[in-house]
Amino acid sequence: MKKLVAVKPREAALLHYEDQQVKPNEVKIKVDFASPKHGTEVIDFRGLTPFMGEDFSEEWRMFMPREEGEKPGIVFGEFQLGNMVVGKIIEMGSEVTEYTIGETVCTYGPVMETVIVNAVNNHRLRKMPEGAKWQNAVCYDPAQFALSGVRDADVRAGDYVVVVGLGAIGQIAIQLAKKAGASLVIGIDPLNRRCEIAKCNGADVCFDPTSCDVGFEIKKLTNKIGADSIIETSGNAAALQAALRGIAYGGTISYVAFTKPFPEGLNFGREAHFNNAKIVFSRAASEPNPDYPRWNRKRIEDTCWELLMNGYLNCEDIINPVVSFEESAEAYMKYIDQQPELSIKMGIQYKK
């Protein structure tokens, strides 16, 4: 049995593991499809995460140094890569009553041949409806952050909406904004293929930020008003500057990206000073939700799963490329770390 592991910064490998027996509350899943994250996990993979030497304190609501002698947040050689898996249940513990052997499910899990998870009162072990697409299922995680970003941006019918960065989160945000009734949805990304997919799924127009003044183009398209809402998923400093330039007076920038430190040059004077813009840092996983008690993480998850499984969202084009499990280590380094422009969200297919 093999699993995908970060053996050192920016190096992935398939390592052997011994399969375990399930506990009474668990099921074992034989994985058919999987997908890693392309955002926060990449920062971990490169060893650049603040969790290396610090931990986020819920008590203080800030990063605090780890205790002396405490293991870093990422231990290379042990750090398993991956985010979502789809497969069939092949073993069940004695306490499991809600699932059956042979049932197809989706859950959070690393890229490996078998995944063992709790199956008692675990809403994140999702049953796949007949005919549901695995590509939609493995977008369960990015869909949550897209939905949260759209909600935090307060997108309403008739709005002018811009989505910056057309990776998986941005692509899903495009669809959600259009279906929410936005009259104009603009996608921003330097990659033509990503733009074409976005236009197939709801974007009215897309711009390459390397070849035009994005803020000015937004103002021209909106009769000089600007965007009511901008959903920023790229984490790029120039993209944020362009968003501040293209935002409408009093508009909202929903900042979804888990970004790296910005280089010198980001300017909160200029348009930011005059446009009275609001920047909201959006994170689906943070509790309480901004709309608590009506909304919480579970409601976001339940909503996303419903929209993914009933076909309201389409993620088939987002999962690209699809590679075999055997080539997943080399593909991870190429498509996620070294040349991310060649992918949107990588899918992994196991042998039948």
C-alpha cells in the first residue's frame, strides 16, 4: 500500500504504509479518485507556513510561538498530501449503522490507497448519490470557500461582481455569483484557458491583468461606477491594488486567499483612500460565521454538497489535469508547486 507524502520541502514521494484495521466507529474506504489542495497546502509543502514555528491560539486569536520542544506544524517525511477522496466502503466497524459495504462516499482524506475515517455522527463522510460526478465531489472543500467568499462579499441581484484568480475557488465563485443574479460577472486571470472555462460557466467577460489596466477596464464596463463586490482569491499584491482601483465607492472586497507577505509597493493611499472600500477577510472555516447563529460551517458544507450533487455547480472542467495515482508524486510537484499555471485543480484516478 502506498501514500503520497512530502518527504522534504517541495519534494513529494509515494511511500509504503501498513494498512490498519478499522475501529468500531470507523469505515475503510478503497479510494477511486482524489484531489489535493492548491492553496494553503502548497504553502505547507514549501515549508513557508506560519504553522512551522507558531500555532494559532483560539484563546488569543493570534499566532503564538510553539512551546519549547514541541514539534513544528509540518514534519516532512510524515506530512501526507491531499484533501478529498472518493471511493467505496470495504470494511465497517461494529458501531457503524449509517453506511453499507460497497457504498460510494466522499470525505476529507490524504492521497493514499485506503482511507480510514470515523463513520459515527460524521457529516463530512458524504454519501454519493447515483450518477453524481466525482469531479464535483472533490470540489467539496473549495466550494465552501467560494460560497463563503460570495456571501461575505454580499453579492446581490443586479450587482457588478469581479472574481480575481480563476483557480478552483474562483471558478466556483464565478458560477455562484452569476446564479445569485449578478448582472455582470468579470473574471481576472492571466491564463487564457482558465478564462475560457470561466466564460463557459457564467463569466460575462475576462481580463488578463498582465496585458491591461484591470481597474480601468472594470470602470469602463460599469459606466464608471466600478464593481459592487470583488472576490479576491489570488493572493497577489498587484491584484489587490487593481481591485482597489476597480471597486465602486463603498464596495466590498472579499479577501479569500491565504496569502504570502506582500512585497513593498502595495499602496493603501490612492484609490483605496478615496473609494471608501471595505476589505473583508473571508474564511469559511472560522467560527462563529459572520451570519451566526443562522449560518455556521456545517450549513455552508451542507449547502455546498447539495449544490454539487444536484448539478447546480459544474466542476468537470475545473478538475484538470487528471493523473494516475502512480504518477501523483511527480504530478504534484509539477502541476501544484513548480508549474501551477498548467492546472486548475489536479485530479487523481486510481486503477479500477
